[in-house]
Amino acid sequence: MEYTIRKAQQNDATAILALIQELAAFEKQPDAVALTVSDLVRDGFGDHPLFECFVAELENQIVGMALFYPRYSTWQGATYHLEDLIVKAPMKQKGIGSALYQAFIRHAFAKGVNRIEWVVLDWNAPAIDFYEKSGAQILKDWHLVQMDRSAMQHYLDQINS
């Protein structure tokens, strides 16, 4: 099986969105994806891209991706956040995820970032095992905190009243 890892291009946006939707279903949130192909094209391939992405291609089909973006740590400096590492279900256990992971790490290292980070669901034992075997540290004492637009609006309404 010959697959290729390459930087994503604008015409990959539809396949990228399909992978994101597959991941959402795997994570038991199939209706959570509000993103569109147009959003991906604008945000990833415009004049000021907000993210970068590597894709895995097999027989002219996108079968996996690693989507990441720059962050800045006040403790460590330049950082990349790996938002999603996704491989289509039938393609798992074929080395594609490892190849995407390696491409992301090589890229981050070459760019000189001081840290890479990502989150993993606590019930995704295969992913946790994979990351720990690679030398990644799973931080047990930190909690992911998020606000969606509705929560942001609610907060702003409260402080402005």
C-alpha cells in the first residue's frame, strides 16, 4: 500500500471536512461540526491562513490528515497545537496515522517551535497508548476549558448589564 503524505491544498477542503465529520462521529458528537468547506478554504488557504494541514493520500483519495496551528506559550514560546489527527476507519492500523504524526513533528521541529501539544479524550485508550509510547506526556492535572459563541455572548451580556 503506497500512500503519500503532503501539505494540504485548497482543493482538499471537501475531503478535510469529511474527515472532520468522521472524527466527530467517532467522538460521539456527529452533529457538532458547524464548519463548512468555504470556512476551511477561507481559514486555511487565504492570505493569512489560520491553520496548516498535512494529508495522507492513497490512490488519489485523502484517507487521513493532521491539522494544526501556531500558538504562543508565555512559558515556552512558539508552540504548535495539533487540532486533529484523523485516519479513515478502514485505513487505521496501516501506519498512516504514524506517518502523519511524524510529518507534523518533523515540520514543527524544522520550524523551531519549542513545544507541540494536543488533547485526547480520556476514553480513547489506543490513542493515549500511541502518544505515550512516542514519548508524549499526558497531562493529568490540566483541564481543557472552552466557551462556545453562545457562552461568550452570555458572559458579555452579564458583564455589560
